[in-house]
Amino acid sequence: MPSLKKTHPSKGRRPKSRRATPSRPAQGGFRDSGAASQNGRSTLSERLYQGLKRDIIRGVYPPGEALGEKELAKRYKSSRTPVREAAVRLQQENLLRIVPNRGYFASSMTINWLNEIYEFRAAVEGACAELAARKGNDEKLADELARLAQTEYETHDRASYERFIKADTAFHIGMARLTRNPMLVRAVSDMRCHMERVMYAAIGIGYYGEAPVKEHSEIVQAIRNHDPELARRLMYEHIIQSRAKVLRLAYGESSVL
Amino acid sequence: MPSLKKTHPSKGRRPKSRRATPSRPAQGGFRDSGAASQNGRSTLSERLYQGLKRDIIRGVYPPGEALGEKELAKRYKSSRTPVREAAVRLQQENLLRIVPNRGYFASSMTINWLNEIYEFRAAVEGACAELAARKGNDEKLADELARLAQTEYETHDRASYERFIKADTAFHIGMARLTRNPMLVRAVSDMRCHMERVMYAAIGIGYYGEAPVKEHSEIVQAIRNHDPELARRLMYEHIIQSRAKVLRLAYGESSVL
DNA sequence: AAGACAATCATGGTATACAAAACGCATGCA
DNA sequence: TGCATGCGTTTTGTATACCATGATTGTCTT
């Protein structure tokens, strides 16, 4: 079977007519997880998934309280089926907890959990940086990262801070993309959801971090210089520092996350 | 035959009495979330998910051929709804691809993909080993790992080889558990699905790897000695070697994966 | 008054109904 | 002959119906 194949389900049982019409691109839009279908045409499930995810990340739903399927269906103007589908996906990403006879709960962010997530990030993104430095030959993307690394923001200006969050995410995901390994990209992307959530929560208590322009830039530089060890170490330290900041915050303000 | 309309008799016309207030479930103590339902509680969706997953891993469905929802529903004696739910989950784990008007396809295993997955494993499991060595203080689990590391098997005895696969998975997941980081455990577990699939596919072409008893044991030893650097390096090399074997196989026999 | 118990109701899991769209086929027109 | 088009079938996405289960509350017993 497809040992050296291009990905693509072979059409298998049908040696029938070879469709020569490229009218309907077979590669087209299969609903993929990840960022694939940017397609304007989306299914309700997909929109619900995106919407719910966004809302959870933005802190619309306090992690303590329950949402029923029915309720969500109403709120997003759909029926229970798409809600359910979205919920299943979100649960697998640990953004939502489904408790059988209670409802859906936006997963709570504990200090313990924060530690775990940063630990995970340090592992995965450290490896990303190393790999990126090792195989890196996508100058275009590297340029893009260098640009993103510069992103600053006005303290206490929420809109600008939100732009920064986006840039930060783009930076880290971009780094993963440098490895050209979809799995790493996926892992980093998933983590970014959680990180964004934390950042939004931080805004909620009036805290705005600082743009790690220097750290980001150094990382890019290390990658450009093809110094895997350095890249890894810098990324690792960057993440550890990030954790320290957040933890200090979390301990200070206590239980708001 | 279409349109078998069913006039539904009015259900009890309840005069809609009191209470519509969502109560406050507060914070129960049910910490079930992490380990999926290990309890006897089986919903059809869950069983379907497990079953389908198992079958994909065991190579029951050749990656080329399409499965329709209807068909699967019949095969697993359920309706489309649970099938759908299971499929969504499996898709997120990259075990299944859902192609809109063609059906479900067990994801194909390309050489490229193999490289990616091993790369990912090297990153994540390397970090696991390091962390395990660093924080390790769960002697019980470490003993268990040492035991698992010894698992051998009779060449060309399928049953024994399957036991080995299980032990191998248990070993790697156990290592992740030593980090006490659920996210790492999850990541490793997810990868194991894919690895098992590869191993089963290897059986299919009459190949039985070799039990990496020595490598596993050395890793455990490094962890026990609290030597993070060594542990990481050993794990890394172990995985790279593993990849080399599989790739040699894949190139050699070509078309069976 | 406290606790066991029964009635009742919401909820979640599943099956099914319905609708829109895609594919396949065949036919018609150039 | 070849391409476009129309129709029927299949598939998929969504809504809804159904039912068992579990939760909540009020009542009764001690």
C-alpha cells in the first residue's frame, strides 16, 4: 500500500472512470483539525467549536460554573448536536470538562496545572528551537519570526496587548513551523490556547506582562546562526522566566485564575 | 419506503411548575478527569471509540479504504451519532481522516510521517527521561519500569510479541508518569497508539523487532542514579535507533505500511 | 428534627428524521 | 465525440424525539 505515498486516501475499490476534471479539487476542504480550513464556508459544528474555544480562552466563561448543552445550543443558535461535537473536541484539548450530570465546565487553571503546562512547553518548544536551528533553511519564515519578535505594546492598553498576545503566539508557532514537523506544530498550537487563556486571565486582574523582545530576538538569532544548543537553552530559559512571572502573579493575587 | 412519519403523541403536558434556577454544583471532589473512564461505566460512544481505535491500531482497516458512517454504525451495532463522536475524537488523534464526501480513512503511515513521529517522540520522551531523573522519587514505579524493561519475547511468536508491545508501551508511559506531569503522560500515550500501529503493521510483514532490553535497562538505571543528562541522551538514542530499524524495514519491504 | 424514601424533573446519551449538497449516471446538445 | 446539464441516490450535517439515569425536593417515619 502507500509506503511512499503522498497522503491521500486512494480511491480504493473503484477502478472506474478516472476523473480528469480538476473542477472539484480533491485536495479541497476536508475539515481538518488545526488551522486548515480557513474556508469561509464552515459547518455549524466548526463555528461552534471555534466560538466556544475563543470564548473559553477569552475568559467569557468563569471556570467554576456549568453550561448545559441546551443552554449552549440556544446561545449559539444551534441544536445540541453541534454543541456536543464541539464539546468533545474541546474536552480533548483540556479546555472543557464534561461532567455527566452537571454540565460543561471551562477547565480550571490551578497553579499546579500552570507548572505542568510550562514544563511541557519547555520540553516541546526547547526541542523545537533546537530542531529549527538544526534544519533551518526557511529564510522567509525566519524573517517573519524576527519581525514578530519585535512586537511591543503599550502598557495598560488592552487592544495593543491583545495584538501582542497574537504576535507572541504567532512567534512560538512559527518557531515550531520551522521544524517542518506537523506534530510539533500541533503540540505548540494546542499549548498556545492555554497560554492565551492565562494571558487573558492576567489582563482580567490588571496585569500586563512585558514583551520579551530581547529573549525572542536572541532565540531567532541563535536559530539563524545554526546553533542548536544555544537555541534550545535560550528557549528553555525564556519559558522558565515566563513561568516565574506568571507564578509570581498567581501567588500574589491568589485565587483569581 | 421513505418518510415513515411518526406522529408523536403529546408527552405529558406538564404545567411547568416551579424552579428554573440553575443550582450551584459548587466544587465536588470528583477528580476523575485525567484517566479516562476506567470504570465499568461504558457509554456506546466510548466503546465505539475504544473499539475503533483498537481496530485501527491492529491494522483491521487498511489505510486505503473508506468507511462510511452508516457502515460503521452497522458494524458496531449503534447509530450514526456515537460513530460520529468517536470519529471526531480519533481524528484529533490523527488516527482517522474524515474526508467529506468519501468517508473515513484510517490515516496512512508514510515514511515522512514516521520520521515526524519519531522526531516528536525524541523530543518529548527525551524530556521525560530527563525530568524523571531529576525529580524521580517514586521508587515503586521505578521498580515497575525495571521489571518491564526486562520483557523479552519469542521471535516469531505473535502472542508473545503482542505482550512485548504492551510492555514496551507500558514502559514508555511509565517513564512519562515518573514526571508526574499529566500532559507529558498524555502526549506519550498518544504517541504510543501510533507506535503500536506501526509495530502491528510490522508483524503483518513478518518482521519482529528486537526487545531493547539493554537500552531500556540503562535508561532506568540512569534515572535511578539521578543523572538527567544521561537519561535524556539514552532515551534520545534509544528512539533514534528505533527509528532507524523501522525505516530500514519500511524502505526494504516498501509497500506494506 | 433528622434521615430515609418516593415522586418528579432535568440531563445526557442515543436513535432517527430531515435537508442540503455531492456524487454518479445518463441524456441531450454542439 | 465530447462536454454540459439534469435527475436520482447517497452522504453528511443538523435538529429533534425518546428513554434511562441521576439529581433534587418534598414527604413521611422515627
